Amino acid sequence: MCALLALKRNENYELAMIAAMLHDFWTYVTGKSSDHAEKGADEARKILNVLGNFSDSEIEMICDAIYHHSNKESDQCAFNKILIDADLLQHYLYNPMLELPKEKAERMERLKEECGLSHYAIGEMMCRIHHNELPVS
């Protein structure tokens, strides 16, 4: 989802994909979600530095997006908004019946409009996922 939003918004889709892959790393490793964005950004920085394939500015972009991805109500730069929106969209698609606070609900409505997602399309997609009817490449 991050790559698609990045392409749609003319942002770096490769860095967006890396941020998406690492954004919940802390939760996966520890099983704890408290302060996971901040702690995950620190862990992501370590991983990216060890890999050695990223410039300092790329690492900063990725880690800043991870650090701020849980703060959905704040104003962020365009790149950070990609991870924030992809994370919100992923949570929504996992459970479209989830009640969202007003700010998140408004953001989700704007995101669905941007992505051309209707309630019908989301419902149909969720049924197909539930019944394992989506094609696998």
C-alpha cells in the first residue's frame, strides 16, 4: 500500500516500501506495542546502517516516517503521510467495521476517495479474502 500511495503522490516508492516493511518491527520482535513507533524507528536505523545500502538522508527519511506513523492527527511532511495513510488503510481493510475516532474517520474517508475505494468494493474484496478467492501470483 505504501508503494502505491507513494507512486500516486510522486514520492519515493522504494523508501516508502522499506518504511512499510520496518514500521512495526519493534512490535513483531517484542510483542509490545507501547511506544512501538519511536522504538521501531531506533531499531530500523540500526538495521539500515548495518545493511549499508542507504544514504544518511534516506535513513533519516525512513526512520522519521516510522517514528511518526502512529501520530495520525498531526501535520507531517508528504513522505511521512504515506506511511501514516497506508497504516490506517491497512488497519481499516483488516476490519472495515472498526469504529474510528472522528479525526481518523475523516482521514480514512479522504483516503478512500483518493484511492477510489467504495464501501461496495471494500466489502467485495473482504469477502474474497475471507473465502480465499483472490488470485496469488
